[in-house]
Amino acid sequence: MARLLQAPPKFHPSEWDIANKMQCASTESQKSRSEHMMTESRRLLDETEKTTQKTQSDVNKKIEQRREEIKFWKRELDNKLEQIVHETEVLLTFKTRLEKSLESCKEPLLVAQKCLLNRQRRAGIDLVHDKVEEELLKEAEVLQGVIALLGRTLEQINEQIRLNRSAKYNLEMDLKDKFTALMIDDYCASLTNNTPDIRCADNAVKIEGNFVSPEDWISFSNINVEKADKQRNNSLALRVLIDGILSQTANDMRKQCEMVNVAFRKRVKEVKDAKHKLETLLAVVLDETASQEVNIAALKKAIADKEGPVKVAQTRLQARNHRPNVELCYDTVQGRLINEVQEITKNIQRLKDTLAQAEAELKGLSRRQLSLEEEIQIKENTLYIDEVLCLEMRESVYINNF
């Protein structure tokens, strides 16, 4: 109990003085360190604020630059897309022109083939390989060549349209991505430190493997632009080529068509002239036949007319042969009667020979008449084929410029 009530130890005044001094020194030291820390903190606060503001300002500028870059390329892509779309639409009109031109070749070719087929129905000597047939064969060859050329050109334009659409698709996909990227960067540019929906994202700084370099980004869009330009230039060149082909083929077909028509008209005139000459000859033959028939009738009548005189002469000779005895004299009468009979008989034979020749000539004239009539019929058939069937059918042929 006595120990519990024992008084605490007492320090020496010097110890008290030392303890006070130590407290003062410790307090001063702590105060100095605190002041230094506050000064350093203010400096750090000021530094980090400036750094943060500067960095954020720089980021804002970079975002704005990026937005301008995207807008620039978006304008470029939009421009190229508009151009390639317009060029494809124009190319489609050229495709329609080609298809119409190709379709229009079918009728002239069919007409040329029908003309060749119809002209096979010419008869006799008129079934000739003439200038008309040469020009018709050439026309069919020209038309078949044009059809083949237009067909190949149509394949080219279809392929070019496909390439244009492929370039258009690449531009649209690139534009779609650019639009999305611009929307995202617009959103980023709108963000401030006081925006309500900002938040921390732990993995935001992680770089994924599908990131591309700025150079690759520019190269990607540049390639799309260059491809679009290339296809547009190819398309322009193809349109110039098609214009030339359509113009040249139309001129070739029109020229050959006119060559055929000229050959037809010339041939029709030649056949008409030949037919007219044949008809003139037929008229001559008919006149000659009529004259020969009159001649034959006259010869027959002359022969018939000689029967009376020869009968009279022969009857006289027969009667005088019955003179009696010495009266049966070969006198001048007898001699003259004999001469008369011989003369008439000879003349009758001459008339009969002439009659036979005349009848032979009449048969020849008849054969000539039949031959001329047959030849005239052949010419009429040829004229019907060339002038009526072919030329009238060819009037429907018209070579358009497409």
C-alpha cells in the first residue's frame, strides 16, 4: 500500500529544459517539413494541372485534326462514289444502246438470208452467181461480223459494269466506316471534364491486334480512290470505243445495204431489158410464123393446083397412046405433052421439097417460140423474186444510229 502511494520520480531542471528544447526543435522540424511538402504539393498540383490541360488540349487538337482528315477523305470518297455511280449509269445507257443495236442487226441479216434463199428459186440460166448474190453474201458476212463484234463488246461492258460496281462497293464500305469513325470522334470531341456519362475504363489503354498504322489507313482509302479512278477511266475509254464501234458498224451496214440495193436495181433493169428483147424477138417469131404459115398454105395450094394440069397432060398422053397404027406418031404434041408432064412433076416435087423445108422452118419457129416464151417466163420469175419478193422486203430494212 505504501508502494502504491509512492510519488513519481522527479526530473532535474536541466532535463526539463532539454525536454522543452527538444519539443521546440521537433516541432520546428515538423513544421518545416510540412511547409516544404505543401509548397511541393502546390507546385505539383500546378504542374499536373497544366500538364493535364496541355495534354487534353493537345488531344482535343489531335481529335479535331483527325476529324478533318476523316472529313477530307470522306469528301474524296463521296466525290469518287458520285463519279463512279454516274459513270456506271452512263455505261448502262451504252449497254442499252449496244443491246438495241445488236437486236436491230437480226432483221437485216434475216432479210439478207431470205433474199439468198428466194434467189435460189430462180430458174434456168437466170440461176447465176451475179453481183447481187455476191453483195448479199457480203452483207450477210458483214452483219454476222457486226453481231459478233457487238456481242464481244457487250461482254466487255458487262465486265466493266461489274468492276465499277465492285469499286462502288469498296467506296461505300470505306465511307460507312469513315462515317462511323467520324461519329465516334465527334462524340469524343464533345466530351468535357464535366460531361455526365464519362467513366473510367481499366482496359482502355490496351492496344488490340487489329489496329492499323496511319500510313496503312491513308493507303487503304487511297487505294479505293485509285481503283475507282482507274475503273472510271477504263469506263470512259470503253464508252469512246463503243461510240466508235456503233458509228462504224452502222456506216458499214448502211453502206453494204445500199450496195445490195444498187446491185438489185441494176440487175432488175438488166433482166427487164433482156425480157424486153426476148418479147421483141417473140413478136418477130410470131410474125414470121404467121408468114410461114401463109407460105405453107400457098405452097400446098400450088401443089394442089398442079394436080389438074398434070392430070390433063397425063390423060392426053394416055388417050393419044390409043391412036391406031401409024397414027401412033411421036409428034411434037407427044413430045410436048411428055415435057409438060415431066415439067409439072418436077415443079410439084420442087414445091413439095420447099413445102417440107417450110414446114421444118415452121417447126423451128415453133420451137423458138416455145423457147422464147419459156425464157420470158424465167425472166418474169426472176423479176418477181428480185423486184417483188426481195426489193420490197428490203424496203423495211433501216439501219439506225444507236
